[in-house]
Amino acid sequence: MSTYTYTPTGVCSKEIKFDLEDGKLHNLSFKSGCPGNLSAISKLVEGKDAREIADILRGNLCAGRGTSCADQLSKAIDQALAQ
């Protein structure tokens, strides 16, 4: 299992951290941001295929920011899978 840490931009969250094992997401956590929503995202994606989750969340926007914590997660996943 590999652990990845990503620093998002343009959102309230300051850090996204997760594990990847056999292409599946585990132990997703966000530092700062909207705790209820981000906790729910973490629960919903646990054990799911990382590529599929990135494709679902990519382009999700928050309050005119041009991105969101979910969109930033998709970028984090893409980066991790490219390594």
C-alpha cells in the first residue's frame, strides 16, 4: 500500500491524503475544509477504484472557485496513478 499526500489549490482544504492499494482508494482524509462533506466523500470512496472515482469527481465546482475539494481529489488521484 502506498500513501500519497497532495496540496490542493483554490479550495478551503489544505491537504488531501490517501492510500492506494491495487488501484483502490483507502484511508482518504482532508485537512481543513467542510468537515461533513469531506467526511462523507471519504466514506463513499473507501475501497473503490481510484480511476473511476477521479473520473466521477473531475470538474465538480464549488462556489465559483473553478474547482472544489472533490475536483482537487481527482487531480491528486491522477497524479498518484501517474507515478
